[in-house]
Amino acid sequence: MDRDADVVVVGAGPVGTALALDLVRRGRSVLLLEARPTRPPGSRAIGVHPAGLAVLDALGVADELLAAGRRVRRGRAWGASGPIGELDLAALPPPFPFVLTVPQPITERVLREALVRTRPEALELGARVEGLAQDPDGVTILGRGMDGAERRWRAAVVVGCDGRDGAVREALRVGRLGGPYPDRFAMADLPEGPELADDEALIALARAGVVEGFPLPGGVRRWVVRVGPDDDPPPVGDALAVWVAERVALRTGLRPAPELAGGASAFGVERWLADRFAVGRVALAGDAAHVLSPIGGQGMNLGWLDAAALAAAVGTLWDGAEPTGPRIAAALDAVGRRRRRAARRAITRAAGNTALGRPVGPAAAAVRDALVGRYLRRPWAAMALARFTMGGLA
């Protein structure tokens, strides 16, 4: 059957690239289409959880990322009146008893270089998808190439990893549920001070709104603060770093240097869940299928778990005879149903994490501190550790 590839993956972000690499390693012919000729600057996703590291390890890229990142072995929780507990990530089972922090551009570069080393012709940049047409023998992808000319690609299977407003979900006419949260946050990468150990993260449930601090490579710590009801609107540009540093100091007593060492931005948060993750020969993964609040840092990792499940299912379709349309559709539907259940659980967890960090009054803060402190101690500590490191979402 004439086609460009067994599988066309749309979107060369961390999820799409991981999926393409996995399928190539399984012997499938793959074409990865990316509309952007270059990667945009900036990074929000920095946390690679043990479940995500296991996926990346199977792809042969974990060691390079481990060398580039920092290992968080302890999560320290502060309440309105001081320390209330901690999570000992070293209690996680091997081989990854920690959360790795590494900027998303590094993660994407490592994945893309691994794909190009393995199958250089698999990546096509500047390829914009505009529509899909399924038939009994395959899928035709309609779009434009780098030069703007009309293009058509042909595949047996298509996976959309092209983001929350991607063309693949739109072409499938798959609806979604969700919407924005009322919360807004600001973040900045600031020079790291001596107050916190280099392998620990801080979650401070201040009355005015949560503050999170995560170590990054290069002597930097990423600070994320919720914009409280009494805060001035966050400024733009380099002044945002000063604004973030001031809020960290007011809410925690820590005083990071206000000199900007990395990206700074203010952002809202939202959640979305596609009605279906598969239609016929086409599947959705990553942000194309689900969007989580970033508080908890599990969205990118959840996408990698989608990719691993899809690669395992799609990679075996050609064992034996050429797979029929119904066989492909059944395999994608089964994976999609399982991954949608996992995404629903992840969205619920992320919603809880987001709500936990909202501004509260003195009485509510005292109750929250007591409950969270109790949750972080035995016999609940193991449950808390699993919840915050993606347990049960594979």
C-alpha cells in the first residue's frame, strides 16, 4: 500500500517526539510533522517524575537528561505558621527515587537529537496540518509544507500530539470538557540562595497564596507564586522577577536575589479533557487529549505515559499480516479509553493541588496546615508520596 509512513505523528513537542522515537525503535516507519520551523523560547515544564523517567529510560535518553538536570529528593511543606511536614522522595522505589528538574528545551533537544540520530528522515519541520480524511485503507493528512505549498501525507495510523488547540482534534470534531480556573500565577528563575538544600523543593501554603520553589541546573531556583487578591498586577519584562522575589520574601521569609536568571512569565491555568482519545485510525495524546493545571507538574509526564501506551499497541499491529482498519481502530480505542481514565484521575489530582494553594483566612489556614501536616505523616505518607509522583497513572 502506497504511503509515506506506517504512522504519522503530528506535533514535535516532548510527547510527539518521544512517541516517534519509540515507534522507530520498534521498527515502524514514522513521519513526525511539526508546524514550527524552530522551537519558541521559554519553558514551563521542568519536572520529570519517576514514571516519566522510566519511559525516557526505555528510549535510551534518560542518562543524558540525568546528567543535565538536578535530582529533587525531598519536598518540604510550609504552612501559614512554619514547617508542617515533608515528603522523602528517597523512599520511592529504584531506579528513580527522585524527581528530576530540567528545563523543557533541554528535554526536547535530547529527544529530537535521539530521533534524528536514529532516523533523520523521520522529522519534517514547517509542515502544517490542516485536515484529515480517513478511508478503509488509511488516513490522508492535508496541509502545507515549509514553502507554503499544499501537501498530502498518507499513513495507516495518525496520532495528534499537537496541543490543546491542535488541528488533529479539530479535524476529528472531538469535543472537550473543561475550562479555565480562576487562579493566576507568576514565575521567575532566580539565583539560588543558601536557605534551601540543593536537592529539595519547597511548597509554602501561605495565607496569601502558594509559593513553590524548585532547584534547576546552573545554581537557579524556579519560583512560582499564586497572584493573591491583594497583590498588584504582575508587571511584564524583567520587572516581573522583582515582583516574584518580593512575594516570595513576603510569604516565606526567604529572600531570593531579584536578578532574573531565566524566563519569567505570568499565566493562568486551565483543564481540558477530550471526549474521546481515538476515532478510527487516529488517536490523540498529550495536550491534544488532556490539559492539566501545571501545579504538580504532571502534564508532560502524563503525555509520555500516553505515548508509551500507544507505541506498545501500535508497534505490534504489523506482527503478521498488514493490519486492517477495524483492528487498528480497536487497538487505538482500547488504549484511548484506558488513557482517558488515567487523565481524568490526573486532572482531579491537579485540581486538588491548585485549590490547596489558594488564599485563605487565618482559621482556614490553621485547619489546612493541620490536615496537610497529618497527611504527610504515617500512615498516610506513602499515599501522599504516590499522589505527588504520579502513582497509579501509568
